[in-house]
Amino acid sequence: MGSKIVRLYVETKQHLPEEVLQVLKRIPLARSLARTFEPTVPTILPLTGLLGGYRMEVGPPYHGMMVYGHYEPAVCQLIQNLIKPGWTVIDVGAHIGYMTLLMARSVGESGRVIAFEPLPENVVSLRKNIALNGLDARVLVEHAAVAEVSGQGYLQLGSTSSQAALGKGKDGIMTRTWSLDEYALARALLRIHFVKIDAEGAEVLVLKGMKEVLARSYPLVLLEIHGDPQARYVVESMPEYGYTLRQVNGDSSLSPVDPAGCIDHPVHWIALPEQCCRHISATW
């Protein structure tokens, strides 16, 4: 199927009201058209919602969530609400760049995004999506994983390109690793304002490698929590650094964390420096 026809189909669908889309899902001909025209290979497509005006090269299984604005909408809204122009932010686990683009839009021309991604195929897509939107000047891509120490580690692959994670053994793809403490020192990052961590279960390694950053910069830290022991470590350690934890709800509001809530599926928590916790909690 020609890419122009696919883009036309996607753009038309993006502008249809949700109630119309729900009706179309029940019509056999509409379902057949969807199977025919929805992208089956990576395709450069326009985005909508918070990233309206941007484009991405994206294919299954992520295109439906990203091009129609369904990719973790509560978390994306929170990112847009929190990040300010001029900030330096770090995206740990940038994948192909959806949230990286959102952060780049939020920090503006005076800000900076540092995007860490270890999986080679994702790095290619990440760099392409940054270039497609003319954001090379404000986004730096680091082809590396973030861990407790700098050096090398082994990346274990998952069933999709978003599920690769550092493992304990020596099987998988060898990758460079950085601790954020050593990276900040090497790159002379005097202030880091925001860190997003989606490390597919390696969140504890990331946090253990950024103790100096936490103590010096007090960044806002957004984490995807993948059950125990990650949840237990975060609950026990973050208050020691002067942070209060809040869970991100489906409407982007914040509530006290529920460690039991991340047993069956990942949840998003945000660690707030205590000096700003009261203000932010009152705002959302």
C-alpha cells in the first residue's frame, strides 16, 4: 500500500470524533478498510494531540498508540505540565522518541534533552524522529544504557523493541553503560531538572547510580515501576534524599503511592522534592 494513501487514511482517522470511531468499529466494511490501510511497516506519519505538528517514523505495534494520541496519555500530559522552558531533562529509555519529542517541545529552544537508548535499532529510529522534527540542536542521543556504574552491560531482548533491559548475566547484546552521576560529571551538567526512567525493571540500578544528582540537583523523577523489588527500593530510598512519592493516575492527577498496585502491571510514580511537593500536589 502506498505511503501517501496510508498517510491520508491516518490523517482522516485522526480528525474523526471518538464517538464516530466507535461506531465505525462495529461496521464490517470499516474494519476491512482499517486492516487494509493501517501501516504494516514503519512509515512517516503525522502526530496528533500533545505532539500535533510533529511527525514520526513509526510502525506496528506502536503506531496506533502514537499517531492517534493514545500512548500513555496521562503520563504525557503530566510531562507537559511539569517541564518548563530552559530545563535540562534526561530521558532514560527513550525507545523511538515519542516522549523525547514531547520533552523537547516542552523545554523549548533554550532547553536540552539527553536521551539514553541502548537498543541499536531503536537508536536509529530515535535519531531519525528527532531529525524529522528539526530538533537535533536541543536533543542529544546517547547510545547507552543507564545503570549503577559506567562501563559495559548486557542487554536482554524482549518480545518488542520497548522491552529490552539490562540483565544480570552475560547473554544478550553488549552495550555501554553510564551512571548518571558519572555522566553529569563528565559532561559538566551543573543542574538537571527532570529525569524520566523507563528501564524495564532496571530502575533500581538507575537510581543507585544517580545519588549525587539527587542530592545536588533535586530533579523531578518520573519512574515506571515494574513490581517488587523495584517498588520496595523506591519507597524505602527516595525519602532519604528528601523526596515524596506520588502515583500518576489515569487523569494525570497525583495520589499517594500504592506499592501493591504495581504487582500485576507497571505503574508510574513521580518523586517530588519535598520543597515543591505541596505546590505540585495542590496543582494536580
